[in-house]
Amino acid sequence: MSASEKFAYEGDSAPRPTPETPYFLEETLSVLRRISAYLSDRDVATMRHDLEKRIREHPGASIAIGFGVGLILGKLIKR
């Protein structure tokens, strides 16, 4: 199962929003659906180009995200 199929499957099996659904849950489901659509509509080369474009547009944020991910992975691997 590809990553986009997994996101699509998880999104389809998720409960549908109701008036009582918390706002953050609705937003999370919306983000999962957008990720699924993005992954299914693009090939690896296009995704790489999009990532490089965003890194060039926001170098500071990219460094901070990379640092944060590295820190978290380091702590997980250390255990």
C-alpha cells in the first residue's frame, strides 16, 4: 500500500464531522485529505521540486524544522 493510499484509507475510515466534533479534529481530517490528494496527484520528482522551492522561499523555517526533527529523532534513537 502506497503512502497516498494509506492516507486515503485512514481518511475514509475516519468519522465524519458532526456539530459536536471538535474544531481541531475537523482540521486534522482536512489536512489528511489534502496530503492524500497531494501524494496521489504527484510523482516523486514533482514533490522534490516543490520541497526545494519551499526551502528556498523559507530557509530559516527549513533549518528550524530540520533541527527539531533531528533533535526528536536523536532522542528516540538514544532510547
